[in-house]
Amino acid sequence: MTQRVSRKWLLALGVASALATTPALAAKDVVVAVGSNFTTLDPYDANDTLSQAVAKSFYQGLFGLDKEMKLENVLAESYTVSPDGLVYTIKLHPGVKFQDGTDFNAEAVKANLDRASNPDNHLKRYNLYKNIASTEAVDPATVKITLKQPFSAFINVLAHPATAMISPAALKKYGKEIGFHPVGTGRISSIPGTRPIL
């Protein structure tokens, strides 16, 4: 019995090794099967884990959390908070582009946060952003966010997976259909003229 198990493992290992070294397989699309469907690729309108996880492939946020849950800069270079805790000034990494070729800048951050903090948009993640009084593009690489009241954990809101930066040009082009046409700064982009398969 032990010998049979060993042979099965050796056979499986051999097949896996052969497949891993086959160049043709490396050039193919990756297909992943999961037990449920994602609902949208709009991170501001998703409240399920699968949708957020899939959207994270297309988008990046200003900040993120590392493996020890410590804040890390992603699209942001640095930030400061006013002494009264109401104003967050964020410096952005220069030279970043969205997948559609448009610039990621302070105006893009403003467009995303204005959309997210507007109750008329009825986005599922609105509660994360309802404390934002205003967002101002100070210059292309600086954005200023003013809160309605101090909230010491606001930087964690900006690190939340929902706070992803979507191309304002794509938001304008696709409107409420942005969830089927993801355009961010992430490592994966969608194929123009196609829709994600749900």
C-alpha cells in the first residue's frame, strides 16, 4: 500500500513538472474556477469579497496594508494630517498612467472621491466616504481631502480595497456600466470591446 501511494505521488510530481516546463502552456490564458460569481468590478459598488478580490487585479488605491497590516504607500507618495484632524494632504507618485493611457493625478483622485462621497450615486460603499466634506486638486501631484469631522482612522479608509482609483475618462465613458469595464492602474487590464464573463 505504501509503495502504491509513493508511485502515485511520483507520477503526479512527474506530470506536474512536465506541465510546468511546457512553454505553450505559459502562453495560454489563465482560467480560474470559483464557486460563485463576482457581482461587479466597481470597487465602490461591491460589498462581497470575491468582487473586491477580482477588482484588485485591475485597480490600485492610494494606500494599502502590508502583511502585518501596516499602512503602505501605493499610488500615494506621502501624506500629512492637519492638527485638527480635518485635512489630509496627499502627495501622489508622478508619471502614473491608467490602462487607457490617461494620467493618474490629483484630478483623478478628486473624481473618484467626489463620486464615492455623493449619496445620489447610491454606491454600496458610500458609508466609507460620507465623512468627506470636499476633495481639492491642489496641483497635479497633490490632493487635499477635508472631512466633516475628525476621524483618526480615515487613512485606513483610503487604504481600504474599495478606495481604488478608476480612470475618470472611463467613468465618463461607461457611467453606471463601469463595473463591466474596469480601467485602473493595476497589473491586469481588460480587453477593449469585451466584457468580463460573469
